[in-house]
Amino acid sequence: MTIASSDGNYSQTSNASFRSLMLGAIGVVFGDIGTSPLYTIKEAFTPHYGLTPDHATVLGILSLVFWSLMVIITVKYVAVIMRADNEGEGGIMALTALAQRTLPGGSKAAYVIGILGVFGAALFFGDGVLTPAISVLSAVEGLEVAAPALQPWVLPITIVVLLVLFATQRFGTDLVGKAFGPVIIVWFAALAAIGVHNIAGNAEVLHALNPWWGLRFFIEHGAHGIFILGAVVLAVTGGEALYADMGHFGRRPIQYAWNFLVLPALTLNYLGQGALLLASPEAVDNPFYMGVPQWALYPMIGLSTAATVIASQAVISGGYSAARQAIQLGYLPRMAIKHTSRETIGQIYIPSINWMLMVGTIATVIGFGSSTALATAYGVSVTGTMLITSFMLIVAMRHRSTIPPALFWPLAALFVLVDVAFLFANLVKFMDGAWFPILLGVVVFTLLRTWGRGRQLLQAEIIKDGIRLDTFLPGLMLSPPVRVQGTAVFLTAQKGIVPKALLHNLKHNKVLHERNVLLTVETKGVPFVNADSRLSIDTIGNDFYRATIRYGFMETPDVPLALMRAADKGEMCFDPMDTTYFASRETIVATPKRGMPIWRDKLFGVMHRNAAPATDFFRIPATRLVELGAPVEI
């Protein structure tokens, strides 16, 4: 059995195991970008852009689509950015942590990179709402081509498909990926077959592979030509999901699948749609479905619907990874995280994120009503995230030796230039719907920043009002309280400060345990922490100990398990039945005189109250946990 390692490589196992991983990657990672042919060319010829399907325009748009796939996906993501892994993990938050590690701690540059990373993550979550909406809706709209009388059923069928999609997420990425893998392989085979069928009728369309036609398009249309990138970008949506899902399957399976299956199939289908338009310009209304033979239309609608469900899976599973990274890095409240694979630690399911995405996606479908309306909104979040990713890449990779500087800097400049052009082309559609993903991004960014800033203020207040441990213990031992059997573990985020739970225990119970451990759980800027560095215990004196447990941002803490393994290293022995955990659960009191604006203080209070309790997040048995409350003003 092949198991993904932290560096994205694989143990020496059978080729069958590698093919299994690649099949799972095909089923999860490439759905988004693989269903773009459903709407990309159709959107390029909507009245919004004022283009007609003449010979030069068709070849120009096809050339732009092909070379966008080559530059943005093949070169930028598959060849370059996937090398900028954070010990095997990808995604905007992992890249942010990697970039910040190359900068001086606490510097202004590190702060700016952190802000950009949070905003990029916010845009990615917005993409997680828009992608399922436009993908499934565009597939079901094929019913309008086959039978116009079914048009009233498009929205209800779309909503049902989305409900089923989100309901099946609890079964896990691995199971869903392997179930979808064969379907998506059939999908790409069908894309290629339809493309070849249409190209056979007009092989001249192959000239579009020459980049000159893309340059000629800009020359003929002048400054206005840049706006067509707002439609061309639809062909590359899903690139960020490739990177975000790297931790689920590793780099090599994704690279192999793209180069040998996905890219050839997409290229053939786009060229086939162009050949159809050259022969029959009236097919511009829906060149994807009108290029399908009549006998295969209904099967293709069914296959398209299945493929768009897979498209949604790519960003949904990437959203889980981004959410866990944000939780561990302190930008989201604790949430229940379920592992869905015994073999690959990156495969997780977060119920609260799943249901929020479901509600947002269905509301978006109902609000916009058609894939054409959604296409005007789609793209801003994708291109914004891509541009931020390019900046992060430059910071993280500028001193790495994996890419020679003479090659890296021209590529970096090209990536930024292309991303800026795509972002500009989408921002001009602001009033036509582009405001929606921007609004989504701002809302999510506000939540992420409010939680991060609120935690800082909370910790600062606790430290300001706290009692220094080095002065407290000597005074306590002058008149020691009664000792009781067992071990008490006091959870605290502030080293050197007496935990409030300890003070409350002394105040109300007036006892100390035989052994008292002040425990801090730290999250490092790496995905995984070596087992030898997991736990450290230092003796303070008078049977008091300071313990630190370290986790990477891709790990789910298990405090009892980490403490039990202390005995294996010859340190303290923690008997699960003789250990009691104490934690303080603060009640946030919003005040207008300090911290954030009061509305953000109140928002942080709501998020804090609804965060998963330590019992769940640290996997502490509820029967061994004592929580003591305390109000804190921020």
C-alpha cells in the first residue's frame, strides 16, 4: 500500500498502488478544471463581450485558452508552485506559512504576507461556493438543449444534485475520489472523442495552437481585447484546487494525471468546439452540447452532471484542508475534524465547513438562476487567489536552489503579469456580478482577521491580569494547601503565567494534586512535527512541571495520546484514569475603550462561544475534564 509522505514522495511500493492514488487524484482534483469546457467558449461569445464567431476571433480565443492552460496550469502550478510545498502540503495557507518562515519574525513584511495569505484563503473559500454552483448548473442546463420544455426543472434538479453532493462528503475524500475516478476518466475520454469528432470536420482549427493567433486577437481588438480574459479565465479555474489538494494525494500523481490525461483531453475538446463554430456559427449558443451527436446528447448530460459533481469535490476537499490550516494557525475557531482515511492523514471532513458551503452554494444558485449570470461573477476570487499565490511563491522560493535564478525571476514576472491581466479583466465586471465573490471574500476575511486579532487581544489581557509563576509558587509553598492523589494537567497558552484554572481550583476546592503539569499546546509553521520533538517536560519544583506539546498545522491534536507516550521516552507516566485536565473557558466581554471596534469584539465573542470545546479539539475525555469559566474584557 502506498502512503503519502510529508515531502510529497512515496515509499517504494507497487505500480498498482501508485495508479490507485492517481485514480483518486483524478476523481477529486481535476473535476473543476475538467468541466470548464461546459461554459468557457459559450461565455466568450455572450453579448457581454460583443464578439462574433468569425475565423480570426475563434482561433484567437482558442489560442488564448490553450496558452493560458500551458502558462498558468502546466508551468505555474504543475511545474513550479507544486515544488513550493510546505513539507508535502499545498494551498494558500501552507504557502503563507512557508513564505513567512523566510522572513524575520515580527517584521512588517511578515505581517503583510500574513494579511495577503488570509485574504487569499478568504477568496478560496468564496471559490468553494461559486464552483459547485456554476459547474452543476451549467451541466443540468444541457436539458434546455435536449428538451426546451424541461427548462423550469433546471433549478430544482440542480439543487437536488447539490444536496446529494454535500451529503456524501462525510464518507471521505478517498472513498469519494475512488468512486468518482472511473467516472471522470470516462468524462475526459468523452471530451477527447467529441473534440476529435468535430476537429475532423475542420482541421484548420489546429492552427490555434500557434500563440500568434492570441497575440493577433489583442492587436485587432486593442485595449478592449483584454476584457476577453474575463471569459478565458474560466478555462483555468481549478488550478488553485490542484495545489490545495496536493496533501491529499501528493505531487506526482497529480502531475502525471495532468500531463498525460487531463491536458490532452481539454485541448482536444476546446479545439473541437472551435471547429464547430467555424463550420456552424449558430452553435455559439451552446457549443459544448451542440457539438455532441444527437444520439449521445442525453448520456452526455448525465455524464456532465456526474463530472460537475466531481468538479465541486475538488474545491470542497481543498476547503477542508484550508480550514484545518486556518484553525491550527489561529485564524478560525476550533471545529470538529474527522479523519476519513487510515492511510493518508491529509484526508479529512469538517462538518461545519461542509454545511456552510452547502447553504452558500444553494443560495447562490437560486440568486443568480443561470450559469451565464454566474459566469460574470466567477473569476474574481480565482484570479485574486492566483495573484496572491504568485506573490507568496516569489517570497518563499526566491532563495531556494531548486530553480535557477536566471529561470525563476523571468517566470515569476510572467506569472504576476498574467495574473494581473486576468484580475483586471474580471474586476471590470464588478457591477455585472463580480461584486458577489468580492463580498464573499471580504466577509470571510473579516471573520478570519477578527478571530486572529481577537485571540491576540484575549491572550494579552490574560497576561496583563495574570500572576507570574515564578513569584506565585514560592508564596504558595509558604502555606501549602492540602494535596490529593493523582495528576492535574492545566491547559494554558501563556508560559510563565499562572493558569486561571489553577487559581480557580485553589480558590474553590482549596487543594493541589500530587503532581501539577502546566501544559501548552503549540502549532508550528510546518505541516507535521517529528515525533521526537512532540513533547518536552521541564521540572519547575515542588512537584510542578511545565510541558509543551507541538503539532504541525496539518495535524489534529491528541493531548492524552501525546502525554501517554511520555513514558516511552523515560519521562513522566500519565495514567489516563488518574489524570484530570483543567481548562479555563473565558467569557468575552466587549468594551468600546480598547481592542477592536465593538462590533468586532462582539463578533469575536460569538465565534468564541461557538468554538469547539477543548474536550473535542484536544481529544480530552469529557469524564476527565474540568472547565472553569472567567470573564475577560477586550
